[in-house]
Amino acid sequence: MVNQDYLTSWNNKQAPGFSAADGNFGYNAVYRSQPLDDRIKAVIGSGQKFTRGRLVEAMEEAATVDLRADQVLPYLLRVLESAQISDPAVADAVAKLEAWQAAGSHRKTPNEATKTYDHAEAIRILDAWWPLLVPAQFQGLGPDLYGALVSAQKIDERPSAQGSAFQNGWWGFVQRDLRKVLGDPVKTPQPVTYCGSGSLAACRTVLADSLLAATKVPATTTSPATADCPAGDQYCADQIVHQPMGGITQDRMTWVNRPTYQQVVEFPARRGDDVSNQAVGKTATASSYETGLFNSPPAKAVDGDLGTRWASRWSDPQWLKVDLGAEQTIRRVVLKWEAAYGSAYRIEVSRDNVNWQQVFATGNGDGGEDAARFAATTARYVRITGTRRVTSYGYSLYEFQVYRQ
């Protein structure tokens, strides 16, 4: 990766220009991380400030997308609408599919109480169409080769009780073949165009005939009955079922497609930026500190050791100050509290140790690790002043850290 602004990963799909492992030969131009990538690009392209919160929103939005409808259906519709559609049933199905796609191609319910999907009929049509579409489009492979390929790479992995969906399938094969039919760019085309043998008109007939057949498939066939769901209930059929561990069980949950371990990681700096703690090893002073058996001078809050601490006298207010040695631009202070923390405190900065400017304050501190972020400011001295304790003891900090980023 060179100068890439962000990284997204789902099962570590190979980078452009690299081949996938032999066991993942199905990797191609369509992959289930694309709905997330598209939403990230849209936020960046709009000029909005990208935050961790916006990234979580993008993940939640992408997690309910049907990959087939998002990445393949647009090409199917282009072929079907390359000429006037004469069959009313096909035209009706196309209208429903287009409306679903325009709404974002989601498999989601307006609220938990309805137990039905928005655009439920369009979803049913696509679920019924895909297993008819693929063999019709790739009829030119012949039954033996087609059967061998299907045994190695299943054609679909739609939502189901297992949760994970759209990891392995023929979505990229279908899309690439349709792009060849439409005359769109194809980076690595196969030597044969299968849909309609490369003829747009013939391919349109293949798609229309298979779509018409799909409209006649009953919902009870598309979503057959299970031990927990009646036949025809697509919402129930998609729900994720958890495997119990001993006596611990979990209710079924609405289908959502996202990684097992979902993480958002933000890098606060670029290559070459100084991301070190500017306070470590510097001179620290305080309004007071505990002496005697539990000697806790201010230097112990800037020694880089989480096993030592500064502790003040048992009264309010109390302050701890660090001299950074020279003026520098800072943006963040991290406080690592012992159990005796401050619920109300303020962070102040100064260039001369005389005139002080408040850059952060809270009355809702909850201990542990606090990260105080503020606009970039130039300072040599940084001070925390505690105004309310949560215990009868003094303020106690393992570390008082100052950062440029």
C-alpha cells in the first residue's frame, strides 16, 4: 500500500494486481466489502469530515445490503432494458427490482415489530431468480463443466441462519460476463462470452425468460419451512441463529452481514509525525503530594511507568503541572487515573507559566483513562486542576501524558 488514505478489510481480500490463494479462486471483481467501500468513498467525495462515528454508520448501512442487488443487478437491468420489455410480468418485476435498488438494495425491516422486509417482493424475486439465472446465463459451459465448477464454487450464499453471507458465489462471474455483453471495460476477460453467446439481444432473452420463471416461484419455495420458521417467511428465514454454549442461549436476531470481530481503528497521525508522549521525563510540579509510606511525588506521573503514581492531599482543588521544556503545538492530554480519580477537572495551558488558558473541562469524569482533545494550541506548560474528587482521598494519577497529535 502506498499513500492510501484508508484501509478496509474483510477476510483479507487480495490487493489489486495480486492473485488470491488457490482456495479462493472465486475472488473477482465483486466482493462483499464493496458496499462499505462505496459508502466510505461517498462521504469522502462529499467533503464531509470523516470521523469514527461516520465510519460506524457506513458499516451499519453496508451491513444490510444484498450484494447481488448492489453490484450485479444494475447490469442485469441494463441488459433487460436495452429494448422495450413486452411481457407485463417481466416489466412489473423489473419495476420492483429497480425500486429496491434505488432504495439502497437493503434487506431490512422498517422496525422490529413488522417482521417483514421493505421491498419484500423484489427480494423474493431476486432470491428466486438467481438460481435460475446463473445456469441459464452459463449454459454454454455444458452440463459437465458447469457441474464441476458448481461443485467447487457454489453459485450463491444468500442470507440465512448462519449470519455470514455473500462470501462465496458467482456474482463476479455474472457481472463480468454481462459487462462483456454490454461492451463495458473488462480488465481480465475470459475468452468466451456466455450470456447469449455475446449477443445483447440473445442475452436479453435469457434474462427475461429466467426472470419470468422466477416470478412464478412461490414464496414457500424460495423460503421453505424450517424448525423455527413457516414456509414463505423470508424475514424469519434470514434471521441469525446463535449456537448455545452450555446453558447460555441467545434469541434469534435480524440478519446483518458484518465481520465476526468488527473494529474501527483511527490513526491520528501521518508518517513522520511525532506521536510520542511529550510529558514523559519532563519536570512536574504539584500543589501537593502524598508523603511518608506512600510517597507519591509529581514526577511519578510523568515517568512512563504505570506502576507509579502522583497522589495529592485529600482536599479540593489540587493541581499537577508539567513543563515541556520548550513551546510546542499540542492537541491532546491523556489522564490515566488510579481509583481515586477526579469527576470534575480542567486542563489549562500556558506559554509563560503566568497567563493560563483553559482548553478542556468536564464535570462528568468517570476514571480509568480520559483523553482530552482540543484545538491545536501552542504551550510550554500544561496543567490539570481537579475541582471535585469521587473519594475521600486525594487525586491520584498514574500518568499525565501530553501529545502533539
